Amino acid sequence: MAQRSTWPHTATFTRSYHRSATTSVITQSLQQEVGEIADARGQASIEQTETQLIISVEAADLTALRAGINTWLRLVTVAESVHALGDTISDNP
């Protein structure tokens, strides 16, 4: 069960993947950013199930929440694009 946030504003989004290996690669790509992006106005956490990536963004105000959401959605998009590119390259040596 998820812990109750101490931040007044939260958003959680989930991405589902067809393969658990893809979920693991994307999660590992993003995990290193968790502590680097946190500041006094917000933070994020990442959880993984077998085929789902769950990102929770918490913030002190709505502006910081929006910025955090935009940052993490962009990071997910980049990680997915790089992973897809790697799959394309490995499929076509």
C-alpha cells in the first residue's frame, strides 16, 4: 500500500509495457534521476510491477507539480525512444 504523501499536491501516472524486460530497462534508466531532480519544492518516486512503471510526483505548489510532471513525462519519452532505437538496431544488424 502506498504511503500518504506529506506534500500538498501529488500526481501519479502509470505506463504499461508488453514485456517485463522493457519495464525493467525503462525503470533502471529513470531510477538514477530520482534523487538528482528532487528539490525543496518537489520530488518523485518510481515503482515497478512486472509490466508497469509507476511514477509519483509530489510538490509544494501547483507550479512545481506541473514542472515535475513535464520533466518526468519527458524523461519517460526519451527512455522509451532510446530503448526502441536499441531494439531496431539489434533487429537489423
